[in-house]
Amino acid sequence: MKPTLITLSGLLAMASMSSFAAEVDVKITNLTQGIYFTPILVGAHNDTSHLFESGTMASTQLQAMAEGGDISGLVTVLDSISANHVANPAGGLLAPGGSTMTSMTTSDGNTKLSITAMMLPTNDGFVGLDSWSIPSQAGTYTIYLNAYDAGTEANNELVIDGSGAPGVAGIPASPGGAGMGGMGVTNDEANTYIHIHRGNLGDDQMDGGASDLDNTVHRWLNPVAKVTVTVK
């Protein structure tokens, strides 16, 4: 049997199959009726890293994002693994029905795409994409994103202006408006791991009731976002 001859060009070709750089455009559309997205974080990273994973405990950095919209900790995580990222492409909140677009050049090895943003008004709900494989072939690809619960705070659905600190129960803000004086939907949650969000329950009372949220405005069904990725 003749030995297999592997040339330099062959090695480079095999390496390019598992590690490649790409020019990508990412468009994110909010599909909800009355939910706003806080500053969005878009990251391209290696295949061993995650910003979040369903069925696991949320990191302190993810908790800060999911409860208060603070993406700075997750940005630090991406920097520590030499990821490519774009923070806050919408320049603030992304309103219902709104879209934002960004572009990035991925480095060799950063083959996975992740996206996170808190959803307002929620206690610790966020829209997320976990480690989606960026295609090596040029083209346009569509992904639909679900809403997740970080599992770090009870979904009491009470709006407490100015409260966004991790571990402090309450919704930090409701950009589209909400009632006040609710008694609280719940004081604890059985599932403390990252999981698909049940959605806001709300009620029909602007003052009092169980929730400060409007059940005709602040409820949703998955998916909550559409992502269009163009690989050049």
C-alpha cells in the first residue's frame, strides 16, 4: 500500500474546513407586539464557548443582562476568549416591530454566533441565540429566536422603576407603559435553570390585580425575534 501524501496545500484546505474567517451581516427584527429589547449583544466565538445554555445555571454576567439589561459583563467574557462582537447595534432599545443591522468580520476559529438581549417588561426574560454555526458557504440564512427565562428571579411581574440590580425582584422599566400596585404573580420559581420563558401572564387591571402588566399587550408567543444572517 502506498503511503498517503499530504501536501501543504492539502493541510491548508483541511484547516479551512474547521477554521475560517467570514464577513457577515446580521439583521435582528423584534417580532413581538409590546415587548422591547434592551441593548443587544452579537458575538462570534469559538465552538467550546457559550453566552448561555438551556438547562444550566445562569452566570452572573448573564443574570446582569437578563435582569437589568447590562451587557458589559458578557462583553468582557467575549473579550476574554478573543471573540468578535458588536454591542448595542440599535443604539438603545429595539421597539416592537423594529429592526437593527450590524456587520462583523469573524476571526479564524470564531465559527459560532450568539445573540442576547433582555426583554422589557420582564423580570429576567431574554431573547437568545446560543452558538449557531456560521455557514462557510456564502448566502442568506434565517433564524427564529425564542424567549428564555434566566431562572434567577421570580416572575412577580411588578414594575419597580429604577430597580435593575441582580437579585432584586421587580421589572426595572416598562417602556410601553404599565399599571402599578399589583400584588405579584408569584414569589418563587420552581425552575432555577435557564429555560424557555412561559411568557408574561398580565391581567386586565391598570391598578392593583396580580400583575402590573397588560394581558392584551405584554404577552407573547415564540418566536420573538427573526435574525437574518448574510455570509459574504
